[in-house]
Amino acid sequence: MTDRAKSPSFETPPSAPTAQKILSILLNVVILLSLLYIFLCAIGLFGAAFKLVGKDFSKHLIATTTNPVIGLMIGLLATSLIQSSSSTTSIVVGMVSGGALTVTGAIPIIMGANMGTTVTNTLVAMTSINRRAEFQRAFAGATMHDFFNLMAIAILFPIEQATHFLERSATWTSLQLVGTEGTKYYNPIKAVVKPVVKKIQHSLTDGMGLTDGIATIIMIIVALAGIFFALTYLTKFLKSVVLDKAEGSFTKKINNSALTAMFMGLLVTVGVQSSSITTSLLVPLIGAGIVPLESAFAATMGANIGTTVTALLASMTGSPQAVTVALVHLFFNITGIAIIYPIAAIRRIPIRLARGLARKTAEKRVFALLYMVGIFFVMPLVFVMLDKLLRA
């Protein structure tokens, strides 16, 4: 009797929790793939829109970015406004793919976008402005990323203009990956994206009888909406699935060693498709004194490399030139880290500058607002406005 009484408990498998877990995983996979597909279709549509507008508009657009300094400022301002370097670089990849922007003209915009994305960190640091000690630490944690990017641009921007080493190395690498324009390679991503892009284009031009100009405007609006929608919800989805579960492990591991911190920054950023999320997570941890600046700086370097994944993903729907632009973003970040990070005396420069600025802003906290508005919005806007006035 005892054995019979016990037997049902051994024969009943825990199938319900297992089935629920499998369904949850499948649902997450479907959501992830759907958001990625929307993103890739939007990038493809963006490139098709610029192909449709014709050479005249393309030449005019290229003319506005022939000055590399203005291109740098456009990248900084655009990314500061939308708070996403991933969106800016994805749009640039789409423009290059559509022939509306040259690789040479795109490079300064990519560099500016790399700087503009750090405005999010500063905004996060501002939330602790009423707690002086915490704010000082948090603001230093936010602005050390700014100073690193400023140093990287100050070193690499003039070298690139003089030698075009980033463009040349990225062009060579892209040719090894995708071949020349005359060589046909099967691209499964392009194969599933192209029919949707073509259908939207034909429905506007042939089905609705719209002119190329109006169809282009609608395509660009739809593409931008798709990019922002996909990146917004992709970030939120991955944050809920990946980042919240990894937060405790992330905090512990970045304190172990610089290489571990860098790898964790890279891994989390690739997972959530946004360096802003990774670095914004670090800012309150720095402010609370949980993570030291040096460890956070290493994690930030990893995040800088991880953020290039979105542009590389976007370039898969385009031409070899689009792949080149995405690789430029990757090589720019890797080269900047290789120059600045290995030597301790150089590595400490952005950290010391950030600490110095944080001390000043802690004394007079209005300086924090002036710094953020001045660097990320007023300065690039003044450059762009002056350029337009000189051209008029």
C-alpha cells in the first residue's frame, strides 16, 4: 500500500513548468527576430529611398558634408538629439548604401556620433544632482567617456584626414568579407529583406502613382519610424531579458580585472544593442561607490566596441561601401582604445579630467547643465549654422 501510495508522485512529471518555459523562450525568440526583421527592412527601405531620389539630391546631400569638420558636428548634434549612436550610424549606413553619401563623407559623421551618444550618461548623472558627493562621482563616471571620445577624435580625426587609414583598412577588409561590387554573393539577410522593400516602393510609385520625390519622402519617414521603433523596443526587450538578470553578475565581474570589465562591457552592449544602456547602468553604480572609476572606464571601452554591432548588422542589407562604413566605426573605436588605454599615464588623462570637471560642477552645479548643453548642442549647432551662412 505504501509503495502504491507513493507511485503516483513518481509517475507525474513536472511538464507544466517545462512547457511554460519552452513557450516563453520561443516567444522571446519570435519577438527578437521580428524586431530585427523590422530594423533590417527599415534600413533597406532607407537605402532604396535615397536611390530613388536621383543624382541631383544625392549630390546636394553630399555637398553638405564635404567639410569634414561640419560632418563631425552633424554626427555629434544628430546623435545628441536622438540619444542613440546606433540610430545615427544605421542611418549613415543606409545613406551610403543608397549612394547619397560617400564613405569619406560618412567617416566624420561616425566619429561625431561616437561622441554624441555619451550625452545619455550625463543626463543619468544629473538625476543625483541634489546629493553632492554622489553627484560628483556619477558626473565623473559620465564625463570620462566624453573625454575619452574627445581624445580619440583629437588624435584620429587629423590622422584620418591626412592618410585615410581608417577608410583604406576598412575598404580592404570589406572586400575580403563581401567581395567587389562585380562579384555576386548570396546574402540571406538581403534575400528576405529586399522583397518587402521592393513591394513598398512599387506600391507607392506604381500602385498609388506618386512621384519619385513624394514616394521618397514617405519611404524615408517610414524607414526612420521603423528604425526608431525597432531599436527602441529591441533595447527594452533585451534589457528586460538580458540586462536585468545580468546586473548583479555584471557589477561583480567588472571589479575583478580590466580585461574582464572590458569583456563584460562588450558582452552586455552586444546583448542590448546599446552602449548608452551599459554606460548608463554604470553611472549610478559609480555614484553609489559600488564600482570604481577605473573599472567602469574599462567596461566603457568594451561598450564602445560593442555598440558597432548595430551598424555592422545594418550594413548587411547594403553595398560593400556600407560594410566599409560600419567597419570604420569598429576600427575607430579599436584604434582609439589601442592608443589611449594600454599606457597608464595616457589612460588616466580622461579619468583625471572627468574628476576635475566633476569637482567644479559639484561646487556650482549649474556648470553641469552648461557643459551638457554647450558641448552636445550649442557648439555643433553654431558650427552648422556658420557653415550654412558662409555658403549662402
